[in-house]
Amino acid sequence: MKGILIILSMLFLTACGAQEMAAEETALERDMVGVTESAPEDTAEAPAEAPAEEMPEMAPKAAVNYSGQILDVMNFRTSDSLDMKSEHRIIRTYEEFMDYNEEYTILENPFFIDDESLNALQKVNEEYFKTQGFIAVILVESSGSNEVTGESLLVKGNVAEVFIRRRAAEIGTMDIATRHVLFPVSKEELKEVTDVKVTISLSTK
């Protein structure tokens, strides 16, 4: 009798275990409904962006002084028929400006001068020098295709340092050119200046 009861108890426990396993499988299947396996992330690097198209560099028409003030710098070329020499000048008075103008026949022969610079030069008079002056840098270039542009000016003590960008043409013309960079400077800044330092940066165009 005891053996029969033991056998019945084992059958009962086996049946209960089977029901629990079935219930767990049913719950797992229910939890999996609507779940899909995600595709592995694409870890490949994105293709490198194509380099931006290089835009031609434009020559600025204005320079900046040490205090950040915008200067209406003039960049122009004068006649090739004159004696050519590189130099710089400190122009404090209208008389000194007229000497400079006459030596280089600037207003007399303005063939190479752009309209904006020519208009500004024509307006220079005695009244102008009550508050302003100029630092003029004259450079002789081996080719008329080269460009010379004033970029900034720094007055420190008795020295005015001017920064100029020179753009050399890859294939230049055979003519020689006299280039002028004319920096307007306040009379207050200019009064102690006795020397000019020219710093030129080079690039190609």
C-alpha cells in the first residue's frame, strides 16, 4: 500500500513540473511577440566629405591699424616710364604729398589707378593734413601681374610697421611695375614716427 502511494506521489509531481515548464514556454513565446532582431550597426566610417572648392582670394581694400580701426588703404600702380626704385615715405604735410604726387606723376598720369583710389587721391587737400597724414610704401615689381596689397599697420614708439601681402603670378608678364601702398594715419599717431618697417608676406595667385 505504501509503495502505491509513493508511485502516485511521484506521478503527481512529474505532472506538475511538466505544467510549469509548459507555462514558462507559453509566457516566453508571448513576450517574444512583436520583437524583431535588430540588424547590427554599420560601424564603417562615413565617406570623407569632398574638400570645399577653393575660392579665389580677393585683395582687401581696407587695412586695420593696431587699435582695430579700419583704414582706407590705397593700392595702385604708377607709370612705368619713370625711374623705378623701392622706398617708403612719411607724409605729414600737403607740401610733402604734392612732392610725392609730382615725382611719380600720380594725378597727372592716372592710367593704372583704379577709380576709387583716384577719387580719394583727388580729394586730398591742405585741410586733410590737419588731422591725417600718410605712410607711403613704393615697391618695384618684376612683373606687372604681381599684386601688392596693404593689410595692416602698427605704430609702436617711433616706428610704423606696415604689413603688406604680395601675390606673385605663376606666369607673369614681362613688364616691370611700380606699386604704391598708401596708408592713411592720424596726425596724432604719426607725430612721433621717424622710421618705417615693411613686412611682406608672400603668396601665389
